[in-house]
Amino acid sequence: MSCTDPPLYPNKPLEYRIQPDFLIKLTTNSPRFVLGYWSIRGMGAPLRMMLCAARVPHWVALYHVKATPGVILWDKESWHKDKAWMEQANPFANLPYLIDTKTQTIICQTNAIFSYLGKELNMIGSNKMETAKCEELLCEIYDLRNVMVDFAYGNDQTSATKNYAAIECLQRGAVYLSKLETYLQQQQSAGTAGYLVGNALTAPDFHLYEMYCQFDSLSKYYSMDESLDEMFPLLKAHVQAFQSLKENQMYLNSPELYQNLPFNNPYAHFGADPKTNGGYERGKGVSKQEGKILLVYDIKDYLLDL
């Protein structure tokens, strides 16, 4: 079946038309949302974490980037097949995408999904000022993410230039992290409750957590002289408080959703191997789950824990 072939079940609801490499169902019933992204953490991780924290029934669709023997280009056919028919519903179709099964709409672009889920899950602030602060933080953290992407997916590098590029990446990232440290300093709670805005979880909490983890891992992988925890003690306190929240435990303890996924795709210089955070050696990467539908958890089983 080529990328131009019609999708299976064209008259079915959107959630039944997708054909990812791996589908994780977090409900025994129909999902409210379907979140699609590469089978990595990347931009998908904070959105998955957000859905898990809200305990909303949803599916997670994972698309693999595969190495084909004898072919230089990476194989992304599974995503290209779904993208072809999704573009008929949304010309901006891309990863990540969010399907709202209630309205049968497809939302794309990371910050648009953060904003949409924030409103649907009551995670975008409790008033106009808090909502504005959430949106401001989301943009700032996205700028921080772009620094990491420039390094991880930049031009091929030798060992020497890669070390220099890693130092430069951390220096550029520190500019944004310093601003976030100052922001926490200005807050009465100084981030110790695990919340960036108000007294509840909001969308930027999830993206900051993922990006702090990535930069912290980069610092440790390249054995930098000073750790992020030493440079940014308030951010460290915020991240520790956030990851200890009971709402986040299901996600953080899931091998399929979190622990076994690398930060980046296999052609990245950093974070392509979830065990070492190093690069991916073609043909020797970590094996991926193929062609399965897996019910990891039923969200309703966790409602009583909150």
C-alpha cells in the first residue's frame, strides 16, 4: 500500500482510520483523545504526560523511523500514509497531532495542542492573567526546545566539534533557563509546589519538565563541569516537586510511554538511544515494539488514587 492509497475505513471515525506502528490504549472504552507522534519522547512526551495526569481516556499512536538495509534515507512510511489522508481534514497535518473524538477534529502544532488540551483539561490557568502567563511560558519553553533541536539534529559532527557544539548548546539553553530561574524566584512558592502558574498543574509545567530532563541529560552525557542542578537550584526544586506529584506517577513509571523511549529520532546526534542518551548506530539500535495494540492501563483504575 503506497502513501497515496486511500486510508482504511474512510467512513469510520478518525480514531479508527489511523495506522501507526504501535498503538497504546489507555482505556477499555472509546478514547476522548488520540495523540500521535514519533516513537520518541520529543514534543510528544509533555503532551502524553499531560493527558495521563488528567486521567482522561485516550490512545497514544507511535510512528517509527526505520532504517532500511541498503537505503540511505530513513523510512517514515507509516506516518506518511496517515498524513496523506489527514491533510484532507487539516492541511497543516503534522506530528504531533491530536484527534478530539468528540468533535472529530484534528489539531496540529505543539503549542496549539498544549493550548487546546489546557482548555479541555482545565490546565491553562484559572483566570485571564494566569492563561496569559501559561501561553507566555509555553512560547519561552518552546524557544528552549529549539536550542536542543538545533544541536541534536544539526549537521554531522566529529567528536571534537560535537563536544564544542554541546557546550554551545548548553550555553544557549542557559539563557532561557536563567530567565525561568528568575521567574521562579519572583513567585511566592519559588516552584517548590511543582506548579509554574497558580496552585495547580498547567500545560507549561509538562513541557518545562521534559526540556529540563533533556538539558540535564546532555550536561551529564558530556560531563560538563557544572550541573544544571547547581546552576539552577530553583528549577531543580521545581522539577523534583513536579515529578513527585501523584498525578505524574502513572506516566513516569510506564516503560511504554516514558522509560523505554529515547529523547530523539535515530538520526539525532544526541538522545537517540534511551539507555545511553548517545547516538544511534545504524542496525544496532534498541529494538522497537512492532505492529501491536497494547492496553497499558485503564485510566479509570487510577481515578481513586487522586
